[in-house]
Amino acid sequence: MSESARFPRPLQRTRLYEQVAEQITAWISENDLKAGDRLPPERQLATSLGVSRATLSQALVALEVIGVVAVRHGDGTVLTDRPRAERITDAIRAHAERIPDVIEARDALETKIAALAAQRRTQEDLDRIEAALRAMADDIDGGGRGVHGDELFHRAVTEAAHSPLLEQMMSEISELIRETRIESLSQPDRPRTSLAGHQKIADAIAAGDAAAASAAMHGHVMLVSDVALLRD
């Protein structure tokens, strides 16, 4: 063999939850499920596939962040779109590869937004932030993940900054943020930890402390970056 010859690149290991995600999408196609159809309950699905509930949950979250299903509290897992022609594993890995860039952008934008919100917020802004906190807390208390309340909170903080350009930039990456939001809030005990982080940000904004608001937002965004897709 020539010294200049290159060895083939090592094959990527397929994670168990990725295999399960592929199995679920194959089952969806074989049964001709359409948007709005429900998947079997998680316990039944895990038993059928011969995997743990934890592995199944991770597979469903991966499918949710790429837009194939929606996991709704009290309503089970609902198909939102037919699986794409591309391999589901490739879509999941593409999402995982995007996460660090999304977190980097969020940290740069949202820490500044939080500081400006502390300086510029009105009472109406504070009321919206408080309403978002209550919405997230109510959802978590009811067994949900607080995804919608989380979205409302970050939107309220962004509006409180009264910076049209920063608000537009946040809007531009909103779909990418949605992916990381779902992934983060699906981690064990993460919803309440995230809510506590929100409260710390809200308190600093209400106090008019720009430095504290920025620091609290930075800590919160770093928490969001700790997700299973990256740890694996």
C-alpha cells in the first residue's frame, strides 16, 4: 500500500435511541399514519420495541426536535409530519451538530437583551414577564414540560429590551431555538430548574440591575446547552 494512501474514515456508531427513532419512523410508514394520528402509549411502544422507557423517550424527543412528532401532555405523541425521505439518523445528527452554534448565538443575543430589558422595561413588560412565569409554572405543576411558557418568557424579555433589530434577529433563529428548547426541557428535572433560572432573570430585570440580568441569562443559556444529544 502506498504511504500516501488514506484509510477510510471510521464508521460513526449508531446510538440506541437513533436506532429506535428509525424503527418508529419505519412503523409510521408501514402503517400509513398521517399528520394528527397518535402513536401507541410510551409503555406499549417501549415493550414492543424491547427498549427501556428512557431510551424510547430520548428517541421521541429526537423525533420531536426534527418536526416528525409532537409530545403533548395529556394527549400522547402525535404525528405532525410524515418522516422525510432522508435518513432520520442523519436529521437527528444534523440537529445535534447545530446545537453549539445556536447556544453561542443565544448567549450573545440574549445576555444583551436581558441587560437592556433591565434598563428599559415598563410595568407592562414586567406584567408580561410575570404572566409567562405563571404559565410555565402552571404547566409544570400539571405534569407538562413548560415549553409554551418558556417561549412566552423569552419573548417577553426580548420585547422588554425595546430593540427592534435584536428582536428581529431573535425571530430569525426562533425555529432553531425551538429545537433546543424542546430538547432541554425534556431532560429530567430540567423544567423546574429552568423555571428557577427564569425567576432569577425576572427578578434582576424588575430590580433594574442590568449586570445581574445579563449574568442570570448567561447562566440560563449555559444550562440549556447541557442536553443528552451532546452528552452522548
